[in-house]
Amino acid sequence: MLKSVKILRLALAALIAGILVLGTLVVLGSTASAATTRTLSISARPAAALVGKSVTFSGVLSRSPKGSKVSVQRKVGTSWVTAKTVGTSTAGGKYAARVTLPSKAGTYSYRALAAAGGAKAVVSATVKVSALTPVAATLRVVGKSPVTVTAGSAVTVTGTVKPFVTGTTVTIQRFGKSTWVSTGFTARVTSKGTYTRSVVVKDGSVFRVFVPRVGLKASAVSPVAANCVVIANPKISTTSLPDGNRNVAYSAQLTQVGANPGTWSVAPGLPAGLKLNSDTGRITGTPTGTSNASYTFRFAQPGLTTASKVLNLTVTVPVPPTIATTSLPTGQQGVAYTTTLTAQGNPAGTWTAAPLPAGLTRTGNTISGTPTTPGTTQVVIGFTQTSTGLAA
């Protein structure tokens, strides 16, 4: 009976061992199946670069440990030749390989390959990358350097493109406030690889030409040509004139943008008593009448357009100032005293106050001091406005 039990136990042990072995085989089979479904992607940046320059290929190799090998290959004839092999840099399978393009212009096919090694080999889709021929361009402004022109006039620019495609449209650019912008003028490359264009200059004096990519010939920009000095047309910067008063001295200054000298004029004539200095642009005099009219002021410089600005000039009958102070506070003998005199609108002017009690003085519009004698004093207050010369 004991022997039978022992045999049964051995049989059970053998059966359990068999089950365990079978379970292990099933797990291994599942891992191998998962490995066969891994994927490999690829992209190139940039998709076009000059011959002999580098392009970065990147992508993801799925279901593979960090450090798994990925080869970037280029198609040569009917074969694929490895250009660079790298390891994945993350547990997620990311990789990046910097590859130098061939020295001959052309469009080339690339792919990524993860070789077999505990899992089936996997190949990515194919990407196309263009190796471009470098292009050189020149530009110059025709004329004795530096060429001086006024804004709104034209200059002639010319240059070369090499290598070139006849009929290519190139764009003349100028440097704006912080970037290159089109002047609005283009030219076509001739069969000799040259171009010429008349360009109207608005502002800016630095130019270059932009050549677009054509086929496998790369885009290009010329070195900067700065041998053009642009003189801006005059512009009046004054936006308004101060009001004036009849029989009161008047002064106003007209201004222009920049410091270049010119000649000032006005139409129609200014109010009686006022005149415009044609050299300085200052209006001075004492108007003898009133006015509320618009005048056209002009500023001219030789060889340039004339700037004009319409400004209104108002001359009115001055209104005498009004003293706002109606009474003075009571003081005490031997006690410090101060008070301030005011006029309506607080205009600039000159004050008078007399007579003042002993111990008090006036400075500007302030009466202050320490009264030494008791009593009542009638103080006469006076004010004369500086701008009109009128007294209250």
C-alpha cells in the first residue's frame, strides 16, 4: 500500500512538471509573436539641403529595448547601402541619425532598418531627400558709389546668378525695420545668367536679391548692396499752433522731420501783425486783429517734393484776468502768518499787495511773516497776466 502511494506521488510530480514545462513554452511562444509585430518609422529634416550637407533622420522603433540598433540606408541602384547606424535613445524606441548627403545633386531614397536579433527584422517606409546644387547671386546699384537718390525716384540694380535657369524670376528686397521685405520689383534671369531692373526707392538704402529654388538648384540671396543713399522727402511735424491774443506778442515754431534746411511759406497771408520767417519757420509779431482761420504751410527743399500742412490759427480779444482771492485771513500779533493769493485759471503773472501790516511781506503770490502791531489794514491786491499784459 505504501509503495502504491509513492508511485502515485511520483506520477503526480511528473504530471505537474510537464504542465510547468508546457506553461513555459506557451509564454515563450507569446513573446516571439509580439516581437514580430514591431514597427519602424522614419522622417527627414530638412527634406532638401545642399550637396555634402547633413540631414537628420529620426523615428521610433516599437517594442524594442533602449539601445536597439537602427540603420539609415540609402538606395544605390537596386541595393540599399547603410549610411549611419545608431542605437535607440529611449525605452520608447526613439532614434536620430545625422547623415551627410552625397556630393552630387539629386533626389535620393532613404529607409531605416532594424536587423533581426531576438526578433524579426523590420524596415520603415521610404523617404525622399533632395541634395541641391548651391547657387551664388550678386547685386549692385548702377552708378558712382554711393548712389544718392530721393525717396520716390528710381535706381537701376543689376547682377548675376550662377548656376542659373533662364527665365527664373528673382525678387529685389530691401531691409525694413527688422527684416527683409520685397520692394515689389522682380526681374527675370537672362540666357547669360544676368538680370537688370529699375526699382523705385521709397525708403531704406540696403538691398539684396532673392533667387528661388528651381528644381535641384538651391535658393540663394546675394550679399547686401548698401551703396544707395536715400534722401527722404520733407515732412512737416508740427500738428497745431498755439492760440494768440490781439495786441499781445505772439511766437510759434514750425518744425520738419530731419535737420536738412529748406524754405517755409504760407498761404493765405497770416493775420495782420504776424509774419513767417522763411528760413527758420518761426511765426512772430503782435496781431492787431482777430482770426479763426486755416492756413497752408509749406516746406520745400531743392530737388525734393514740397511738404504741406494745414493748421488753424486763432487770435482772440484777450480777457482780463480775475483775482479769485476775495478776503485775507485774520492774523495775530506775534504769531506766524501766511496766505496765498490766487487768480482764476492760475495763469502766470505778477502780483502786488500794499500796504501790508508791519512784519508782513509778499513774495510772489504769498504773504507771510509775523505781525508786530495790532490793527486793521486795507490791503489792495493787484495781478497782471504775463501772456496778455492785462491787469485784473
